[in-house]
Amino acid sequence: MKKILVTGGESRFAKVLKRKKSKFKFIFRNKKQLNILSETSIKNNIKKFKPDYLIHLAGLSRPMKIHEKNIKKSIDLNIIGTANIVNACIEKKLKIIYLSTNYVYPGKKGKYKETDPLLPWNNYGWSKLGGECAVQMYNNSLILRACMTEKPFIHKSAFANVKTNFIFHDDFIKIFLKILNKKGIFNIGGKAQTVYQFARAENINIKKKYAKNELPFKMDMDLKKIS
């Protein structure tokens, strides 16, 4: 059974992953147990658990405004912290799996392929792309540009003019566990549809609204590489 060390062990995604049975042995570490801003903390965890893979979930995501208001925190946790993790993995020749986001794409044309030019449209996207840069420099890596969310959908309304690839955490994990042995960059999500269509499939009472400047209108990705 392969051992996988997981940073960000109390993140939303990690909490769902903990409930899933798999052929892997996951070792979840929270930010106190494994501080991604401390190279010593990272190395000590790798030395202690001797994992086969490292899944990097730790970082800063919501609320999105925090990446505009506190740029230093965004850089520290999503870029510098990720670079620290990569350096430790390089030293031990340990594979890293990094969860990125579809926010690294411009969101203007849709159907984005992994090889398309990148131009994040907000600071969160830039911070995740900064992390990607460090990971991509290391060949023993897997980058997943994900579009996933909690179930049930947490908002009372959803955008009817924003197209994306939302998938619930549980459904994402089914794909995720099958591809941990792969390397490179992969888009992962559900079928391309508006956020409203996605949310209404689970809740017919969801209210419809329209984005103006909150999000790009065409955020959907091409998922053929992973299919």
C-alpha cells in the first residue's frame, strides 16, 4: 500500500477525501503539524512518514477578496509555501501532486486545453499559477487544474451566464484516485454548463442571477486529455 502525505489536512477537499476508501494510505497533516512556510517542518514530516507521494492541498483560497486585500499572505501560502514543498520533494525524489485551478485560464473563449496560454483574471489565479511554476519545473509531478465544489452547493443563487466545469468533491475524488500515478498537467471537472444549470440539478429552488464583473463568462475547460 503506497503512503501519501497530504498537506492541508483540514481543508474542505481533505475532509471529503478522509471518508473515502482507497488502495492508498493517506497521512493527513494540518497546518500546525506541517507548516509549509518552514522547510524544517516539511523535511521532518517527510523523514518521519517516508511517503511515496505528497499531495499538496495547503494554501489560501476563500474568500477570493483576501488575495486582493492581503497579497503578501497569498504569495506566502500559495507561491512560497508551494516552492518549499517542491524543493523538499526534489531533495527526496518524492512525487508531488498539486491541485491547481481553472482560474489560471483567461475565461474569455472557453474550452481551454492544458496547452493553451495562461492569463489568470484575479490574484487567486495568479497565486495558483505561481505555485504551478515551481511544480512544473520538477518532472516528477502531477498538476490538476480542478473545478470542484462542496455538496450541497453552498450558495442560494447561481450565475446563469457563467459557463464552467463544476464537479462535486465526491465525484472529483473518483477521478482523482485513478490518476495519481500520472505525470504532467490535466484539466479535471464535470460537463461544461452554466453554474446555474449545475446547481439547479441538485436544488430546483436555486435562484438565477447574472454576473457582471465578478467572473469571466467562459471558464470551461476541454477535458479530453483525462477522459
